[in-house]
Amino acid sequence: MKIAVVGPGAVGSYYGAKLARAGHETHFLLRSDYEQVRRHGVRVLSQEGGFNVRVRCAQTPEMIGPVDLVLIALKTTANDILPDILPPLVNEKTAILTLQNGLGNEEALAAIFPVEQILGGLCFVCLNRTAPGVVEHIAHGKIELGEFQRWPEPRTHDIAGAFRHAGVPCCVRDNLERAHWEKLAWNIPFNGLGVASCAGFDALQTGIFKGRIAECLTTDRLINDKNWCGMVRELMSEVIASGNAFGLGIPMECAEEQIERTRIMGAYKPSTLIDFQRGRPVELETLFLEPLRRAARKGLEVPRLRALCAILTHLGSEGFTK
């Protein structure tokens, strides 16, 4: 396939590099890392086996042209640029796959392109971008693919097969919406509390920030502390209940499965925490506020999620990301 990677940060670089190593014509649409990646390629550091691979680099989508597959791995805070940069990459045969976090990303793409061209993917992977063109793979790596508002087409299975051939565990889900809510059951507590923990445990109980900043907590500290792990479980329960209000049938047992998978990650910093500590915008809308709005539309009481959103919103508005 001819593939364009839009947003080659940690996620885009890792999966793009895997596909390039497998022989696909993989183009990276780059800004700040252009010269480094053009000269040295992408380097993946991993206990499973590191590698370095050359990829094609472009600074504009017009330099790439129409492709078979667009991989969107931009932070959702930059989604406003997609209507400008995607059209040169897309023709009527292009599959557009967003690997972004949260809810509403496929809907935004459907406002630009036909629904039948849009897919969503959930990445269950621990990654950090440690330098331009360098990605550290810590654990996991599976992708789950699904069609937006449709049953999986043969094309979706072909794309999943390409990922598997590239060494990426990949499966196709019949219900993309359910897959999104299942992943939110991890993302909301661990990405959210990783940041909001700096406001203190009491603030997360009330949703009222008192102006005192403490240390942000990594995943290991959240699950190894009785109080914080209790809050993780409560948030997971609210998220699962919210998804099930849409008839998705997510078992509550998946919360404990998520916690057990987190234990092997060690002192992991989720992407939202890294963005927060580096003074970058966090993915507040898609990861937190949109799930809260959808729960509210179903008339659900989600006090933990509401308090978390209030603290995250306050932290951002007060400029504490600096």
C-alpha cells in the first residue's frame, strides 16, 4: 500500500515505522522533525527488538498525493487543520483511519469525506517519543479496527492483515463505538487522574480546586495506592455504565482486566500527563468532555467523571500546564 502518516508523534511514528519496515510505501507528513527523520529515519527502541527504518518524508500533503491509506495520529487538539491537509491525500479509493483518542473523531471526518471511507482504530500501547524520530516502546501494541457506523468491509480485514504482517497484533471489531467506550474505561482514569492528581485527592472528590499543586502520579502510583485505585475503579464503573446506556453491553469485569494490564507498565506516564507537564494543550474535549456530555444526554449521574472534568478544565484555564 501507499500510506500517509499524518501526525507522526509516538503513535504515528511507531506504527508507520512498522509498516515501512514491512515494505509499504510509507510517507510521513512532518513539520519540526522533518530534517532529522529525512536524514536518519525512525528509530524504535523496544525490549521486543529495536530497529531503524527509512521513511519517505514530506512537508506538505501535495508532495505525497493520493494514497491507499491515511493514518491520522495527530493529537485531537489539532483536528482543526484536518480539512486543509487531508484532501490532497484522498481520492475515492482512500481509506481514512483515525488512531486518535476519545469520541467524535470519526464524526468530524464524516463531515469532510464519505462515511464509507472512514475507519477508527484503538491503540493499546505504551509509547513515548523521546527525541525527534525516536520512539521508546514500553509495552503492548495491539490495534483494534472498526468501520464508522458500518459493519467491517473486506478492506478493513485487509488493513488488519497488513498490520499483522508488519508485526502489529491487530483485530477487527464489529462495533467501533463499543471499542471506543472500552478504551475510555482506561483512558479516562489513567490519563485524567495522571494530570488531575496534582490537585490532590480531596479536589477529585468535590470537583473544587483549592489552588495547591502537588505531584502528578504515574500509573503505578495510582493503582498501588488504596484511595487512588478506588477512584480509578469508580471512574471505570461510570464510563462502562455510560457506554452501556447506549446498548453496548460492556461487562463490568473489563475494569479489573484493564487494571491488571496496567501493572506491567511500571511507572508509566500517559500521553495526557506528558503533554500537561510540557505545557502543551491536553485532549480535554474528546477524551473527557464529550464522554461527559454523552452520559448527560442519557440522564446518567457520573459524579466522579464530572469532578474530574471540572478539575482538568480548571487546571487548563488557570495555565498550570506551564
